[in-house]
Amino acid sequence: MQADAPRGCRFGRRWYLNNESWHPSVPPFGEMKCILCWCVSGETHCQRQECPPSACSSPAMRDNPCCAKCR
């Protein structure tokens, strides 16, 4: 392997290529679809999906299971 080659990232038991993104799987919960991780030069970065603030008093989860929307 060349020293200047992009490094991969290890997350749990899996390896990901540089610039690859994925939804992490966390036992016993399974895949975390509201969180996105990506590999940058051997470092894993993860971020929860940002949701706009709801304008109603009782929003519901529709279309997007990560963000609540008004009915």
C-alpha cells in the first residue's frame, strides 16, 4: 500500500472506503436511519439529520421517519 493512498475507516466490524457514507448499525437497535456517517481520510464523522422546527402544536412523523411535520 502506498503511503499517500486515501485511508479507509473502520466502524464496528466493517471497513469503509474514503468518501463512502453509510447509516450506522448499532446493536440492539439496528440501522440508525436518521444518522449519516462518512469516511474522510481515515476518520469517521457522523451527524444526525437536522430537522426544521415544527410550526404546529402536535406534529406527526410522515414521509420522513426522522423529522416530524404538521398534518
